[in-house]
Amino acid sequence: MSEDRKSDFTSADDLTRRQWILRLGEFAALAGVSGIVPEFAASLAAQQAEQTSAAVQLPPGLYDPSQEHLVHALSSGGQNWTPPSGSETEYARPSSTEYGPQLFAPDDFKLVTRVMEILLGKVDPAASSQAAQWFDLWLSVAPEVRAAAQQLDPMHRALAVAFFGEKDVRELETAHPDDAARAGVRALRSLSQTRHSRDFLQLTNTEQFELLKAASKADEATAERKFYELARTEAIRGYYTSPEGLKELDYRGNAYYGDCPGCDRQS
């Protein structure tokens, strides 16, 4: 390597992305592959950070990672862990308490959860429960999403239309899925009373399935049909972002292939 080329990687005034990645790689190598970070590795990494932090100007979009937080993450061994105090990153913290619905009333949320179980079929109960929670959370922020879409400046809206299409942007600005969901739950309960003289949650599994099937075949303008279409779409979305759904998709996160996998299909 030429001296000029070497200077690209040794200048204290210009830490390149390549250098930044190499520094992380060196730290990970010291940590080993066992998931347990040796104390000497953490100490060495901290010393290196102190020596370079004052002299280094990082490129836009990059930041010098906290070695303390990296040690904490790497030493977790893939298990759940509590973020270190003072972390600048927001984490979704696991809760030991029962989920409290944000949009639906508690009894309505039980109905929604049961609808998700029917729509998803034979899946882990935890996955259908997470899909119901996703549905509730997604609906609860619908008013804020709608307001944000309506307040886009003309240039940003034009960009959104060019990328997503006028129809999708207009739907964000005008759709009220939260109202449709509430109306749909009421309609499903009313249909249950009309056909069986009992609430939906009091029906047998077969009766619930048949009632939901009837809602799926109702006129598109009816509240029960709108609710069915909405719930079906978000049940699928919620399931495939749950741990079970991601496993079914064989999702591996930020992985890469060492070699091109190619294509087995014969043309």
C-alpha cells in the first residue's frame, strides 16, 4: 500500500467509515465469539476511545459508540437485558403487566383478540395476542398519522405522491380506520345478537367462525365487512412481525451471504 493510501486510514482529522467499522471489528474480535466480553477487552476499548475522541471528527451520520453500552449488549449472550442507565437509545422495555388496550374498551379488545385467533388459525396463542396488540396500537395512533399527513408542506407531499402514488397519500389524509374498527366491533356484536341472541364472545367456536365468514361476504359498505377487511390485513401484518412469524419467514436480521446463493430455477 502506498504512503498516500496509508494516510487515508491514519489521519486523526478524518476518520473514515472504513476506520469506524474496523474499530468496531477490533473490539468485537477481542470480545470473542462466546458472547462473554472479557474485562480487559472493555478496558482496552475504553482507552482507545479516550485517545481518539478528542482528535477525531466523525463523518455526518456517524457517532462514536459508547463502549460501556457495547460491552453490556455483547455480554448479554442474546438474552433479554435492561439497557444501561443514561443510554441515549430508546428501547422497547418488556413489561410484566398485562397489556392495556389503547383504543378499544377492555371487553371489545377481547373480541378483537378472538377475531385475530380465528383469522390466523393454528398459531401460537402468544402470536395472535401480539397481532391483536399491534392492531390496537396501530389504530390508536391513526388520528396522529392522519393529522401529520394533512400537514405536509406541498413539496413533501409532492415527493410522497411521486413515491407512493396519489391514492395512498390521499388515503393517509382521509382514512379513519379507528372509527371503522369501533363501528365494526359494534356491528359484529349486533349481528351476533340478531342471529344467535348472544354476544359474540358467548358463541361456540363454530358459530364465531360462521359469523365472521358472513361478515366477510357482506356488502362492502357495511361496517362488519369493513372491519373484517381491516382486521384481516392487520392480523397478517401483526403476525409476521411477531417472533413466530419472523421465524416462519426465516428472517435473520442484518445478515449477508458470503457467496451469491444463485437461483435453482431452470429457465
